[in-house]
Amino acid sequence: MKEYCNPLDFTEEIQEEIQTEIESLGPCKIDNPLKDTRPCFVTDEDRVSLRVSASYLKKIISEGKEIPSLELAGPRPKIYFDPSKVRAGIVTCGGLCPGINDVIRSIVMTLWYSYGVDKIVGFQYGLQGFIPEYKHPVVELNPEVVKDIHNLGGTILGTSRGHQPIEVIVDTLERMNIQILFMIGGDGTFRAANKIKEEIARRGLKIAVVAVPKTIDNDIWLVSKTFGFDTAVELACEAIRCAHTEARAVPYGIGLVKLMGRHSGFIAAAATLATKEVNFCLIPEMDFDLEGEGGFLSALERRLRERKHAVVVVAEGAGQKYVQKDPPEYDASGNIKLGDIGRFLKEKIAEYFRGKGMEVVIRYIDPSYIIRSVPANVSDRIYCGFLGQYAVHAAMAGKTGLMISFLNDQFVHVPLSEAVKRRKFVNLNSRFWLSVLESTGQPPLKNA
């Protein structure tokens, strides 16, 4: 019998063999101090099966293999580290995202009150915090320091982009006697975390590296939904509603909203579904023509002549073939700098309708930095709390080289080496994207 999935679960089906085993620093011999939560204890034998494609399922069955599964996250009956002797570090990297402070708070509170770990430091300004030349002091973290930080946007530890020497980072961990490192970041952070873990293993050190996935774009592989995404969609909806109000107020009004989404259009697509007021949703995964009878501008003209107003939502990574510099430029993290598709569309729309003799009014809204800088909403705040707690449970059990993921309605452990293999995209053949097209009524936006 076919299993029907929630269309808002953005996890794609597995179509090839993946690594699922989690590395451990050694056998767990210490009783977990969480006596009151004994019924919630799990073991490494508790697994969560992954969804696999029909073709891959047939291959697995023919080869006599089992469906791939991941370790269930949660507290273990026995732990690896002695809480009285543990010193833990936390670092936040990459761009801002609603909920980072909530994760920091959850990690500190769980370490302190659940496990009795009272030596916790925060490294400031991302990976720069490990490098002596930057002279960023560490921050002592305890419940009093973090008790109210969930009310703040951004990260109390600061952040940065760019590569730093892995050997020097591990030198700092060794020098400071850090046994557990929590890294909050996206795919670039995960690649660094994986290299840090490998360098730690090369030196024969007993340091656990546990990552929490952070990206407002929701594009991390093997994660159903990243924290901050719900908050981003909620704020994006406010911008869209404002654009709709402005567009309806004048004849031939156009509300144009640019949202975050470098490679994946989840925020733009979800906000489009939530508001029901968007007529065109343009995302990086979808190619579209600008000119021609089947192109975007002609479709926009038809909409304006029929209804006298239109709302267009575009993800920042959409239509880069029109605005990408040649040769491309790169930021400090090695990411290609995007061309400004929002301003490009605004200019092209104005130019097109001038040529048609139609007087249009364009209201362009770019709320990107407002969205990523606000505190998390209720949904993300709860989610961040769980992520921090499960990260601590994994680390205290001596697990390393993993990220905490929410997948198939369960919190699980995913090897970092697997998480960085690819990026998650909107599937244009999914029920989710079809719902977007049904909501907007937009045509393919391609010439025959």
C-alpha cells in the first residue's frame, strides 16, 4: 500500500545508498543523571526508517538489504562523559536566523540543569573565535547569562563567514580542554565541523562535535524543516499582504516582494501558499522566460488587464541567468554572490509597460534582513528547545560528527559526512509545488 506523506514535509525520498552510522568516542559506562526521565531513554538500536523511492526499494529488496534507518535521538541510559569534568563550547556561524539564541539557551540549560555541567563557554564571531590573531575573548555561559536571550534576535555570540585553519581551531579546543563542541550553522559550518572532527580523530583526542542545522532557506539535506523557517514565512506573509494592499490601491498596481532563498525557494513557496494573494511565485528551481508570448512579462500584462493589479514574489536566487556576473564573484565563505533579481525585475517591468503605453505603479519590498533578524515565533521557539536538548543528549553519550535532525516526525542523528553531500531543493513535481501553482494560477512562464 502506498504511503501518503504530508505535503509540507519537505524531505525527498532516498534514491541511493547513504551513510547512517554515527561515530562514538567510546563505550558509555556512566549512569545518566536524568533519573526522572528514565521512561524516555532510548538506545542505539532504536531507529527511524527513511522514506525511499519505489525504484530504490525494489533494489534493496532484490539485494536482501534493509531499508536505511537513522539513530533515534534522545537521552541514553549510560553516558560517556563525566558531567563533573566536562567543559563544553558553543559557536554560531554563517548568516543570522530566528531562533539561534533559543538553541544556545536550550543547550546551556540542558547541560547545566539536566547533566550538571557547569563549565560552558561561547566562542565569539563564528570560527574567528578560535583563532588567536582575532583576540575575541570567550564568553562564560550559565543560566543567568542566557535566561532571557530567547527574546532577542540574532545571536549573543556573534557570527562570521569565511574559512579558518582547522589545525588552529583544534589547537584551541585542546588548549582550553574542551570535550564537547556544539556548532550551530548551515552546510558551510557542517563542512568545517566535519573537518574539525577528522582532525580531532587524527590526533587521537576525545572531543565530541555535534551540529545543529541552521539556515533560514530550509535547504539542508535530510532535515524536514530547519529552525527559523516558520518565523521567516510568517514575516514574509506580512510583507506580501502589504504588497497586495499597495497593489490594489491604484490602477495597474504591482506589488513585487523579494524573499530569501539563494538556491531553494521554500520560503517564497510557503509564503505564497499561506497568503493566497500571490499571482506569480518565482523560485531558483524554476526556469522562466522573461520575454515572449509565454514569458513572465506577457503573463503579467494579461493579469493586469484582467484584474488591474498583481502580486509577484521572487526568491533571491531566482532568474540568476539574467543577473549573474560573468565571471562570478564570491563571498568570504566561497558562495557565489547573487545578482539582484528584485531590482532587475522592477526595472524590466517598468521598461516593458512603458513600451506598451501602460502606466503601472510598482511597489518593491525587500524584507530580507528584517526577517532574518527577528526573534523566533512560538513554533520555532519550541522546535529550537528540542534541538538544543537532543544535541546535549547526543554529546553526553559521546557521539560525534553528527547533526541533530527532525525527519519523518522524529528527532534523529545524521552523520555530518552525509548531510553535506547535497542541498535540498523544492521538487517541482511534488504536491507542495503543485499546490503553489494551483494557488497562484500562474502559467509555465516558458515559450514553446
